[in-house]
Amino acid sequence: MTQFYGTGAALVTPFKVDKSVDYEALVRLVNFQIDNDIDYLVVMGTTGEPATLTNVEKQKVIKTVIETNNGQLPLVIGIGGNNTQAVINEIEETDLSAFDAILSVSPYYNKPTQEGIYQHFKAIAAISPKPIIIYNVPSRTGVSMTPKTILRLASDCSNIIGVKEASGDMDQAFMLLQNKPEGFLVLSGDDMVALPMVLMGGAGVITVIGQGIPGDFSKMIKLALEGKSKEASKLHFKIMNSIYYIFEEGNPAGIKALLKKRSICECTVRLPLVEASAELQEKISNFIDNY
Amino acid sequence: MTQFYGTGAALVTPFKVDKSVDYEALVRLVNFQIDNDIDYLVVMGTTGEPATLTNVEKQKVIKTVIETNNGQLPLVIGIGGNNTQAVINEIEETDLSAFDAILSVSPYYNKPTQEGIYQHFKAIAAISPKPIIIYNVPSRTGVSMTPKTILRLASDCSNIIGVKEASGDMDQAFMLLQNKPEGFLVLSGDDMVALPMVLMGGAGVITVIGQGIPGDFSKMIKLALEGKSKEASKLHFKIMNSIYYIFEEGNPAGIKALLKKRSICECTVRLPLVEASAELQEKISNFIDNY
Amino acid sequence: MTQFYGTGAALVTPFKVDKSVDYEALVRLVNFQIDNDIDYLVVMGTTGEPATLTNVEKQKVIKTVIETNNGQLPLVIGIGGNNTQAVINEIEETDLSAFDAILSVSPYYNKPTQEGIYQHFKAIAAISPKPIIIYNVPSRTGVSMTPKTILRLASDCSNIIGVKEASGDMDQAFMLLQNKPEGFLVLSGDDMVALPMVLMGGAGVITVIGQGIPGDFSKMIKLALEGKSKEASKLHFKIMNSIYYIFEEGNPAGIKALLKKRSICECTVRLPLVEASAELQEKISNFIDNY
Amino acid sequence: MTQFYGTGAALVTPFKVDKSVDYEALVRLVNFQIDNDIDYLVVMGTTGEPATLTNVEKQKVIKTVIETNNGQLPLVIGIGGNNTQAVINEIEETDLSAFDAILSVSPYYNKPTQEGIYQHFKAIAAISPKPIIIYNVPSRTGVSMTPKTILRLASDCSNIIGVKEASGDMDQAFMLLQNKPEGFLVLSGDDMVALPMVLMGGAGVITVIGQGIPGDFSKMIKLALEGKSKEASKLHFKIMNSIYYIFEEGNPAGIKALLKKRSICECTVRLPLVEASAELQEKISNFIDNY
């Protein structure tokens, strides 16, 4: 699964100021990634605000990305949830032919036990026609998948090919890297520690900031994969403040403000999210001007 | 809104061992509450596993509760989510005539800012034909509603009549109690601290354990509302261990194990939840035997 | 040990503006407690800044309190540390004849295991000629004494008569209250939750704010001990904001600012502590003016 | 201050089974470091249990290290505390001629504000005849020095030459690395993240485990300083489990168990610490046997 080494961009769903989906901006966004060395694209990730898209919109967003990409980059689709049967149904009902993998977040809100998480993903893996990357983000879901659970899934389900790890716990990443099966992908789901994770043996990152500063971010990760820590860390500190900014008022409000500055899309989001404050937009604007 | 003083039971949705909804058990459960001094019923709360019910099942569960209750107790329905427009649509499309209020959890997973949470509930309140109790449970949603946000909503939206507060932070409850508008309900959403919250001025509790031990739990809260802390705290310590047990492997796996012991329903839950372990069922069984 | 029911005041050590100890202010402070219904006095508690007093100063402070008190109130002396042998030596070398108990904080900084904490206090209890109240304040020490360790000490050492519990964890207090031996004192070490802890069965509080607002604070705790939660909680909400204020910039900088406003002492503290900011002094001053 | 690049070993103080200091073991320990590529030695660090040493013992330990080292490695001495004046006095009264720097922990237990921490170290720096490395370890002290405070000290006090950073917060390390003055040392105080911190630009580490596995640990850090992340991370994963083990029951109980296995000293510690359990000693023994 070397196609997921490097940098995957978790695409936003651009909205016009009237809150309708801006498909033209989405085309610009996808081309911006392709033209700037991003390695693969993730649609319907958390950053894409799928919670507030209708089914019709989701289909059209997916179609737009597939057509714009036109086979140039590997594609990952986010399908996850806190109802195991519903996730199974969605996978079975979705045309996955254009996708190389599914990114599936662990259940949020209903707080399963580790055994529940294991059974959830085991059931999903059993019916999935595509490889699965599981996603651990306890700050959103309310419960962390332990290394033991992740490694148990990695061992028992051959089509669970990796984990997007965003627990913010470097020790957890180390335990995964030390004990994972050969070829299992440990991907950072946290832009700030993406570089140290790759330097320590991670396969790459699924990034938010990377879609706004794709050239340098992608280069940083490539250098890290080659073991060139000095050159890579220089890029990290060049990019770093933008990472603070884009998460300061939540995701994707921040990255959309940065993409607006770059003339790719508006900074509009849908409720319950609200767009970045004028102060934050100003900080991001200054960052880009001085980049 | 004095009908929400006291103890509201957040009802489980009983499942048969084949995982289908057990409507007969639901009738037993509702009658058990009515016969044992519970003050009002909450359907489609988190404890009811609405995330894993189909729409048809939800309708039939709601209908069963309404018919069994037959006007004896006030009814609250849970309608919440992380897509503001979808919550609005659901409220508009639901027949709420039998209900006295809506319980609406703050958005989970997509982590809105405080301003986003405010705009979310303001938009919902604007269209709701029924009073709303907002629900703060950061351990599930990933973000806490601050006292400032809650008080801003209490002040600006006359049909937001209370908060189910489950942040686990006694200071937060104190700030709400000190600064809330007259009549605004501060309800505990945490069984373990329900008694101290009511003794300090809270209006009551929306409870999980209370549906399993309704008589004593309801009596404890009534004593607290009358300012009788000594009698109330004796009941707290009598009940206390069962609270640890029913949350030890997550909710509602634990309370369903207790309700099974009481011959009300099976302990079946749906994935991603898994039923209580044999060890936990044994502890709960012993607790009830020695109660 | 009913003499420790109610409110013990953890006295500050007043300093003049030149940072020398202000013994006249200390006399005023002690008399202020005696005249306003405080139940017992604690000298050399954390609030007394013993870490920055010389041995000579400590002796003179102790002597001043003993002489001013003149047998009117029970006295407790703080003797604790992270060197077990040194604590033993200090107890053996101190004239404890005027004291009714020792308050001994669990070891800070060197982070013993629970077994280490147990052995530490067991060794101290074995040589102490006076009853001991152990003090759990993990936000300062870096490690919490678990209920199991506290209860083990309560059971094994007859002269460990109570715990000052400041873990900020209501569940921990409940476990102690449920399982403690008859007569063992569970005292709140946290002013904000002192009232709910006493309403739930606690014996009282060792307080910081109480020395600044002794009449109402002491009355609140007495009402709680009598089970009068409604009257007590009114006083809680009257006092509450001052508790936030006095801990906003750390203890005892805040309480000294309040005592300055009350003309009892200067607000001087010794490095590494610094006195309360002008803004905080203003807030405290306004609070007292409007009390 | 390039002498502090690389690996500094925070030496334990060996005790005989009768709990007296074992000076012969200390000689073995120091020689083990010198013979295995450790870059400098730290005496009277937290790992050395200075809290439970008498002044006479401290002097003799220091003398033993100085004489054994005989000028071969740079030496750092730990002098810190929560009484600013006492730290000043100790620095002024100690013969520092053999030492190259002082390691000074931020105040523990009395929880100064950031301004208090700043004033504390500013006062110490003003009188210190030797360069100072400040030490941030909030899990022990109860309060973290913010990057702002550390950078303010770095900027205002020319003899504060570095920070031993053990907040466990990678973001904090990044902020320091990005904004520090030229030449200011950011040293890891946490063995587990020592490698990623150095790969990201840190100058090195003051280590516990490194004294037990000095050759490989020192080599790992040297490789990291040269930017050779792939070779370095191989050593990290070889060493990693021993780091979990030596902190599992607290420091220095764990490292002393490892040093016992290596025939350097007994695993004895002084109360309130207790020696590693038989189970942990077994795990450590197996680790070394299979290393």
C-alpha cells in the first residue's frame, strides 16, 4: 500500500457565501493539490463537513473530485459512523470503484468499549470490498482506540491496512510503530506532529494544512521519509504558525480562511460551525503574505 | 416548568436477544417507572441508543411509550445532532403533540466553537414549538458548552428552559446556579453528583440508574429538593455502587444488565456497543440481591 | 475528634512590606478568627508559606499563635514533606504540647507510589505523639493518594484520624465517606466544594477563604452539619465569587489581598510567590465593598 | 555551550541494602558513564534522590563524582527549590568550581504564577557564578513554565543557557525551538521523546535510562544530532521498552532495578520511595538478558 506513503490531503467542501456547495472551487482545490505534489486525496473526511451535506451533495462532491482527479492521484473516501450496521449499509451502497481505500473513524458519541470498537471494525472489514484505514481521534469521538485494539485489528483483518492516528499521544504512536505488522501504515492525523511521527517511522500523514501549503508540506514529508531530518525540520518551522492558526477556531473554519486568502474558495462553513473571526482571518492573511 | 423538577428517567430501548426491539419489555419498563415515583420520562435520549435505531423503530418506540404512559407522566423527547439544519428538519417533521419538551444535545464530533454552539441552539429554538432542554456532555461531544454560552442562550431564547449538565465539573454547575435566570432549570446529567447538585440548588436530574432503582432514587431527589440532606445522603450511599457498576463498561450496557436482573428486559445492545461482561453482570446481580 | 468538625482556618503568615514577618498582624488575624466563630486554627499549613520561613521565624510564628489563642481554640500544626526521615525528625524535635493534631501533606515532587505513600505515613504515625490528619492535594504534589491508600492508613494507624481531601474529585470523597471507619474525619481541602462535601457527610473543612470571611463561612458549614442545605447554599452563593478571586493568582497571594482590604495585614508574599496584581486587588476590594 | 549537546546522565545515588550511601557503587556508576560515551554528568538531579540525603551525604556524593570523573566529562549540579532565597543561599555557599552549570528546577508545591517563576529565576541568575539550565517538569511541580516565561528568561538572563523540558508537550518544545535565542539549549527531560525532540532541533537530553544503557542511548542522540533519523530511530525502538519499565513504578526505583541487574548498585531507595516490585525487577531482568 505504498500509494499511501507521503501526504494525503483531507479536502474541504467549498461553500459559496449562500452556503451552497461551490463545485467550481472544488475543482480549483483538487487541481491545486495535483499541481503541488500532494500524494493522494481524501474526500468526505471530517474536514469535508460531511455531517452537514445532503446525500445529493455528497454524491456530486464525490463525482466532481473523481472527474477532476481523472485517475491522477489515489483516492480515499471517508465512510464511518457510530452505527455499525449503517456504516456497513453505506459501504455496500456506495460505488467505490474509483477509490483505493476507505477512511473510517471509530464510533463517536456512544462511547463503545475497546471490545465494541474491535467488533465494529471487524464487522465492517468483513464486508468491505476496499482496504480500510481506521481513524483514531479521541478528542472528537470521546474514546481512544488503544494500541492493543488497533494492533488486534491489524492482525485479524487483512484489509485494515493502516491507522490515521490523532490521539496526540506520541507514546501511542511509538507502541504502534514498534509492534505493527509489516506493511501496516501508521499515518499521522495531526499536522503538528506529522514530521516527528514520520521521522520515527510513520508512513505519512492525512493533513489539513497540507492542502493550503501543499508544496512545502509535501516536500517536508518526503524529506522525512528519506531520513533527512534537518532539511525537513526547517520546513516544519516555516509552516508551523499556520497550523496553530487553522485550528485556533476549529477545523475547517481555519483552513477555509487560508484557502480564501489563496483565492481557492470562500471561508463559508455550515452550522453548527461558524466562519473564522476577522482577527483570525487577518492573522492568516499576514502569515501567507509573509510566507 | 415545575414538571421537570425531580427525576426524569432516560429510558433504554430494550432489545431481544436477536437484537430486534422488544416492545413488550418497553411497556414493562415504562410501567415500572410510573409505578415507582419517577417524575417524567425521556425517550430517544443517549441511553435509548437512537444512533442504532431505524426511523421505523424510533416511531414505534415513541408510540409505545406514549400509549403506555397514557398521559400519566410528562414526556421529553431527545432530538439533537451535529447538523443544525437536520435537527431543525427533524423537529419540524416530528409529531410533538404528546411531548412537553425536547432534550437536545450540543453538537458532537465536529467541535463547534462557543459561538457556533450558540448559533446552533438559537436557530433550533427559533423554530421549535416546544420548550428545549439543552444537554452538555463534553466527554461524549468533545467540547463543553461554557456557562457563558449556556447563560447567553438562557437569556436570549425564552423557550430554552433548562440545561442537562453533565460536564462533571461542580464549578460549572455553581456558575450556572448563581447566574441563571429565574426559573431556568439546572438538571444533573450525571447520576453520581445528582444529589450534591440538587442540594446546591439544582432542579433535579435526568438519570440512567434511576430507571433501575426508581423508588429510592426518586425519593433521594425529592428529599434533596426539600432540603433534607441527611436523609437524602443515606440513600445516595445505598445506591452508589450501582452507579459505578452501570457505567463501568459504558451506558446503556450496564443499566441493561441491571434491568435484566430485574426481569424487565434482556441486556442486549447493538454494535458498536457490546453487552456487559459476565463479571460485571455478576457484580450487578450481587448488588441487587443485597440491596 | 469532634473538635475538628466544622471550620479550621489555614492561617497565612503576614509579612510587612519589607518582607519580614508581621507578628502584630498575626495577632490580629488570630483574634479575628476567634471572634468570628472559626472552630480551630491551622498553623504552618501551605497557606502559611512555611517553605519560605526560616526556622527561627517558624518558632516565633508558632509561639505567637499559641499565646494569642491562649487555649481558646484547638490548634493544628502542619508538618509534612517528601523526606520521611526528616518529617519524623521534625515531629520528634518539635514541642507539640499546645497542639491537638498534626496536618501532614503527602510527599510532593518525588512522586512515590501508593505503597510508598502508605509506608511514609505508617512510619510517621508510628512515632507521632499526636493525632495526624493526612493531606491529599495532587495538584500540588503531583500524585493523588487513592481512596484505597487512605482507607488502608485509616484502618492500620489508629492515630491517623482524618484526611484533608483536595483532589477536586467528588467521586473520591464519596468513596472515602462510604468506606471510612467510624469517626474518621473527611475534611474538604477545597473551599469551592466544601459545602457539598459536608452536605454529603464530610466533617468539615480546612479553609483559606474562611479566615477572610469567617462568620458567614463558619455559619455555612455549621448549617451543613445540621443538614440545613437550603440556608447553607444561600451563604455559599454569597461567598462564592471571593473563592474564585483568591485562587485566581494563587494562594496565599489572593487571600492576603483580601485580608489587606480588611486591614488585617499587608498583601506581601515571598518569592517565588508574587503579590496579587492591581486588577485582582481591585476585584477583591469591590467584592468586599459590596458584600 | 556545546558541551551540553548530546547526552547528560542524571545519576542515581546508590544505596546499600542498609540504606546508607554506597560510594563504591557510585564510582562504578560514574566510570560506566565515562567508558560508554555519555557526554556529561548531572549530580543531585531529581534522580539522585537529594530530597532524602543529608547535607553531609550530599557533599560526599559530590566529592566522589568530582574525583572519579577527574575532569573527563563536564559536570552539572542540581540546585533548585521552592524558596528563592534558600536557592540563592545554597548557590552562594556551594563550591561550584568543578561544575560547568547548575540545573535548577522550577518551584514545586507552592505553585507560583508565571510572573513568580520569572522573578524566581531572575533573582537566582543575578547571583549565580555559573550558567543555569532551568528545568520544567509540571507533573512533579504542579505548574508548567510556559514557553513565554522560558523565552523571557532566555532573553533577559544571559547566564540562563538552556531548559530541560519535560512537560510532555511536543507543541511546547516546538514553540521553544522556533523562538529561542541563538545558542539557547532545548534539552529533553523525557527519555521517551528525547529522539523526536533532537530530530526536530533539540540540543540533547538529560536522561535517566541513558545511565543504564549508555552506549546505545548516547549513540542514538549523536545520530539524531547528525540528522540521521533512520539509524537513530532503530536504536529508539531497541531501547524503548526499558523506558516504560523504569518509569512504571516511579524514578529512580526503576533505573536502580536496571542498574542492579547490571551489577552496578543495589535497587535500594529511601522512603517515601520504595524499591521496584519483584514483577518489575523480573521484566527489567528479562529485557537486559534479551537486549
